Amino acid sequence: MKKLANKIALVTGGSRGIGAATVRRLASDGALVAFTYTNSAETAEAIVNEINAADGRAIAIRADSSKSADIIHAVNKTVAEFGGLDILVNNAGIYIGKDFQEHTIEEYDQLMDVNVKAVYVAALEAVKHLKAGGRIITIGSNMADNAIGPQTTLYTMSKSALQGFTRGLARDLGPKGITVTLVQPGPTHTDMNPDNTEQAGYLRSRMALPNYGSVEDVAGLVSFLASDEGKQITGSWVTVDGGLNA
């Protein structure tokens, strides 16, 4: 039997990059998977069709992670479609990088709404449905522990907040048998962060393993944490960055 057989998962921001890889991995490990997307409807539909054609089951839900009502709708739609919820993966996130003095308050609100508030709202709604053995897994960033350069203040601030969230919520939900964990990717090859740029070369020069990670590396860890193998891991994080932070 597949290790996530009959589990029900919701992945936010699941139509591209790490999110899409996570959706595919959870589905291949037996989970019924709902995922959100914002604009890429055709891509989302293609992922759903791919999973369903492979005898899995997936649905895509349009939701803007900057809007709390959309996040709440996504959780409730998942429960209505599949009959419950076992795994919440908070993956949606944005990056705004510029000199600090050039930031606006509106940009602060935009970034914190997606990277922090949406995580809080999704968890707040999900705990109404999660039972013992439930999982809340958030995708953060290795930059929570190492601001690797300038123009990263807001992003690093938002990702550091997820560490406090993970610690506190693990204490709150531990008595219910629900684990809360944080995955912190470093340089990972995606369409938004390709491994063939000058910046990528610089990052590789600072890594213990001088090669970019793949989205599958992160998705595999998420699947492990979501399974029974990860049942004793809570209130902590795993950094997947090839030793950039070493």
C-alpha cells in the first residue's frame, strides 16, 4: 500500500515549481490532492489531468493567497470534495527584493499577506478538520537563518516569522496528535530561479554541495514528513540548501 493512501492533502500554490512537484509527489504516494493556483488555469488543469490519468485524484482551486476568504474557501472546498483533510502544505509565497529604502508599505502588506498571514489563515481553518495524525507543513526558506545578501530584508523577515509559527503551533496542536513542521529550501532550480544565471553561479560557490537542488528534493521531504515516518518530527525545520547555510 502506498504510504499516503487515502490521505487528503491541500497544497497552496501548487501549479508550478516546488508546489507542483509536491502535488505530484503526494499524489504518487497515494494522497487525494487539492491545490490552489492564482492565474495559471491551463497549467493547473494539466496537472489535474496528469494525476487523474495515472489513477490518482486531484482538483485545482483558484485562490489568491493574499485574500483570506480565498484561503478559507480552498480549505472548505477540499473538505467538501474529498470528505476531510489530513495534510496542509503551505507552499504559496512571493519575493520582493530591492533596496530597503525603496520599499513601500503596500509592498510590505502584499508580501506579509501571502508569506505569513495566508499560512496562519490556512492553518486556522484547517485545524477545524485535522484529526490525530494530521500534518501542517510549511515551505519557508533557508534565508530565515541566513540573509545571504542585500535587498532581502522583507523576504527574510517573512520567512523568519514561519519559524516562530512552527514552534508555537506545534505546542498548541501536539496534544491533538497533529505535527507542525517547516521545510526551508535553498537554491532550487525552477522557472523563477534557474540554475544557469550569474547569481546561481555565485550561490553554488558558497554551497557545500555545489549544485542546485531540484523541486523533487523538496517534494520528497514533504512526503516523508506527511507520512507515518515523520510522526515524531514537530516544532522544527529541515533546511534543504546543499549546505549553503553550513
